[in-house]
Amino acid sequence: MTKRKILVILSNRLNRNQKPRFLELDCDEEGNILKESTLRSRPRQPRYHEVWENDEGRTEFAACHRFKRKYGHKLQKAR
């Protein structure tokens, strides 16, 4: 079973003073979330398979309806 690590960035495009929140998801091949953890700060190493962002100002992953995938993000590891 192959696991993928996904970085989720929750930001607010209307209020840039609100700090972004960073979540790390562990998923299987079918996209089922196995583990969700909140990161204390912005990651420094590119160790994620995918990077997703929601800029609607939501604070919880479950409250978000859509995400934008960031292709070639600096925190995404090279394949």
C-alpha cells in the first residue's frame, strides 16, 4: 500500500493579516484520508507529494468545499 503525503494550506485571500494554517494529510492510493495533523509552522523541507490550498478564510479542513492544487510548489518534492 502506497501512502501519499499532502500539504493543505488554509489561508484568507480577503484578510492577509490572518495567518495561514498548515495541515498534513496521509492518504492511500484511492484518496482516503488515513491521518490528519495540524502543523505548528510552515514546513521547511520539500517532502510532500501534493500541495493544496483553500483561500476562503476557513479554519477547519472539514469546513472547506474546494481546494486548488499548487503544481510545482516549492514544498512539493520532485518526482
